[in-house]
Amino acid sequence: MRTFLILEKQHLDREGISFCCRTTYDDNAITNAVEIFNTASGAVHFMASNNDSGVRDYDMERFQLCKHFQFDWPVNHTSLSPDGKLVVIVGDDPNGLLIDANSGKTLHSMKGHHDFSFASAWSPDGRTFATGNQDKTCRIWDARNLSKAVHVLKGNLGAIRSIRFTSDGQFLSMAEPADFVHIFDVKSDYNRRQELDFFGEISGMSFSPDTDALFVGVWDRTYGSLLQFGRLYNNWYHDSLL
């Protein structure tokens, strides 16, 4: 995908496209991920990760390209820190990058994964973030000390393609390409976990803002669906998602 089509949220009931732009003329221009966020001023932006090794920051309200950072390898995913100052960059390289969101300067290179990375996510605490890799692991990092990952969470069969934290930071979920989603209790230092086992390729997942539900998209010609799992509260035991 080399172009972006934007529908304004206040006009979703109207037909047509609010804005369309071509990001690049590079032959390898596949947009791998888009993250929508609010700037400190309240403006709505999105950050696009591209196979042309670029990361672009667009102002969605003015339809303008604000920043363009270039890297040495295709970028598969980016995540902006809660305070908007740092960005995690992962892609076709075993090492991830932590960069300054304003200048694009590389602040640190995270070493530990053994293959290419496809997912990243920040915890609401603003200190912890996670990266998902083709080596079948999700690694947890502390931005205050990036000499090594503080936790290594293992999947079953495939790459970790999607990672999400709940808005309260209590749970982390990670999804494999198919069949498995793993949920970890962050407060237990990631020792308590739950595995969701179902049939189908996973297209994505997201927690509800109130943290009471986890939605998992299943891409399959026969069994394509949106699965919803509800959070079960049990005071004498730990929370779980059923």
C-alpha cells in the first residue's frame, strides 16, 4: 500500500474519502502498520511504518506530513510512548531502536531478539514496553535500563505478531500468527498467564478501553470472525479472560 485514505471521524456517515495521498514512489512501499495518537496540543496524528525503511508522522486534521525518519531496514511497527517523547521502532533487523520522537535520533538499540520483529507496545506506566519477534518471543524492556530485556515471554508455534497492554497496565496480550493468544498478569511479574486456543489466522486484537473485554480478529475464508473474551473478576484469585 503506497497511499493513505483518511475518513474524518466527524463525517463517518458521509460517503467518500476526506483525503488521499501517496506516501512514496519506492517500489518496496508497503505500509505495515499505522498508529493513531494525540499530540501534546491535542491534534490528531498518525504514524506509518513502511517497507521503504521510513516512518512518517502525519497530521490527520491538516492532512500534512510533519516528520519523516529514515532507517537502514524495513520498518514493521512503531509505538509512541504515553508522554509522546519516545518511539520504539522494530522491523527487518534483530535489534529494535528507541528514538527521540521529535528529532528521530536513535537513543538506544535493543539487543536480544534473534530474528525480525513485527510488533511493539508501550505500557501505560511510560517506562515499560514490549517487542514481538519472529523468534517466537515477546521481550519486555525497561526504558531506564535497556542493557537487556527484563522478561522473555515465549509463544508456542509462530512469531509474535501483535502485542497489547490494557489501559490500566495490568495485563499484556500477545498473539501468534494463528490459533494462539497469550495473556499475562503484569502484576504477578508475568508469572501468571492464560492461553486462548482457537482455530484461525489472527488479523489483530485489542482490549476495550475499560479493560473488560479482549477482541480478536480471525481471518479465515470459512471461519472469519471477531471473537470477544470477557474479563472474569474473582476476588480470591487473579483476574482472567474467558
